Amino acid sequence: MMARMLDILLYRAQHLGRIGGLGAALIAAALIAEAGLVRPMQAERAELAVRNERLLQENRAQARAQENAQAQPALPLSPAAEAALRQLFQAAEEEGLSLDQGDYRLTDESGTARRYQLTLPVTGSYPAIRAFLAKALNNDHALALNAVQLRREAIEEADLDAVLRFTLYLEEGP
């Protein structure tokens, strides 16, 4: 069977002529190069892409942790405010959002509860931002959403830049 196939190949090769034989040899060389060089390179490229994505996520997580560590306000926070902010940052991290340095202002009006005005710049996809808002508001009933500003630089970008304004209501201090 194999000898018959070889005979057929030799017969066809003789009818190709020199130019046709050269073309067939080039096609065979290209197929061998593709199998021996290109496919392993494609597999290596795919592995490197996965590794780069993992390293990028680790770098983002480290940057968020460093930002969270540096995001300590100048004034000491009450334990309730610290717990609420921890929950807020945890909800953002669970949704894979990047919380930039925010603005925290304490307003203490006589006869009313103390309030923290929180302004948080957030970067992420719309579904992630929406899930973060739902989680944050469901986790802490003393947190109120005042405003949401969404902006996208270009229509093809997946991530949005958002500014979220919250009010955190606390019990009246001593």
C-alpha cells in the first residue's frame, strides 16, 4: 500500500517539471517550518500572555493595597467609620475595581448626626461598578449614595471612570 502511494507521488512529481517540483518542495518546507517553529512559538506566546495577565493583576492588587494603606485620613476616624470604609474598599476589591485616592470630609452639625462626605474616583467596567454600588449599599445601611458621574474616554474602551459621592451617617459623637 505504501509502495503504491510512493509510486503515485513519484509519477505526479515527474509530471510537475522543475518549477512545479520546486514549488512542491517549498510548500513542503513551509509546512515543516510551520509545524516545527510557528506552532511552538504560538503556544509559548499564549503562555506568556497568561503569565503577563496574572502579573498585571498582581501588580494592580499590590497597588490597590498600597493605595489603601496610604489612604488613611489625617483625622482619626471613629471605629464605625473605619469599619464602613473597610467594607467599602473590600466590596470594591471583590468586584475588581480600582479605587483611587478619595476625599473624606467630616461634617458635624450640632443636634444632628455626624456625617462623612465621601468622594471616591473609581475605574472599572459598568457591571462591576453597579455590583460594587449594590454591595456597598446593602452591606452598610448608614451609607447613602448622593451622586454618580460616569465618563468613558472612547466608545471602544471597556472601562469607565466614575466619581461616586456617598454620605456615611454616624451616631452623634460625645
